[in-house]
Amino acid sequence: MLRLPSADAVVRMVSNLVGTKLTIVQQTVDDSALTICGLYSSGDTQNAAACLMDVPFGAYAGAALSMMPSDVASEYVKKGKLEEDILDNCAEVLNVVSRLFASSDAHRVTLATKSFGPDPLPDVAATLLAKGSRLALKLNIERYGAGSIVLVVPA
């Protein structure tokens, strides 16, 4: 079974990944805005965890990762969806997030599937979000903006 990381661990890891300071704005998020999803497997367990993001977090973290100008990320936020040139960066953030989930059975946690909206979340992600244990954070990415990220494991 996987355990959730601390808020500080998330801030440190994402900050190190994107190369800029992150600060916690609040520890609640609007679940209806979460349209970006990564589902993780661990050992033989599919859907062992999920990472959900809103478009602002995906856009700002993806842009910061490759040092794109913040106004490019802001355009994606205005459009309400990510496009090809930033999807790979957002996918890399989802991939690296797998390292945050601690496994009690020492299995490696890997990103199994990802989706970027605007379609609704996959059913399994919506179920995990509704019934699982979660860490919800709204984070500000310095020089870019704020967005939401939620990490979920089965309860």
C-alpha cells in the first residue's frame, strides 16, 4: 500500500524539478477544476495512486520546467487546456511525482496512464478522488502563477 507524501516533500520535489520557488497558497482545491490526471501502478497493483492537477498548475509547472515565458503558460490558462508544446513537460511532472509516493512493500511506483482533459477524469481517478486519502495543495510557482495539485491513494 502506498502512503501520501508531506506537503513539504511535494513543494521541495516540484521546486527542484522546475527550478523555481514554490509556496503553499492553501490546502484545499476545487475538485471540479482538476482535468489533468496521472494514474500510477506499484508492483501488481494498478491504480495504486493518482495525481490530479488543474490547467493552471499543469501549464505553470510545465512552462517552468523548460523555462518557457510565463505569458505562454498564461495563454494556456486562458484557453483552459494545454497544447502539444507543453504536454510533454506536464507529463514529465506527472512522471516525477511517482517518486513522492512511498511504498510499504518496496515496489517501484510508475506512471501508468495520463490524461490531459478537457474530457472528464477517468472513472477510476474520479473514484479515487472521491473515496481515497488525499493531499490537496494550491501552490504558487514563482514568476508563473498558482495552481492546484492533488495526490491520492486508496483509503
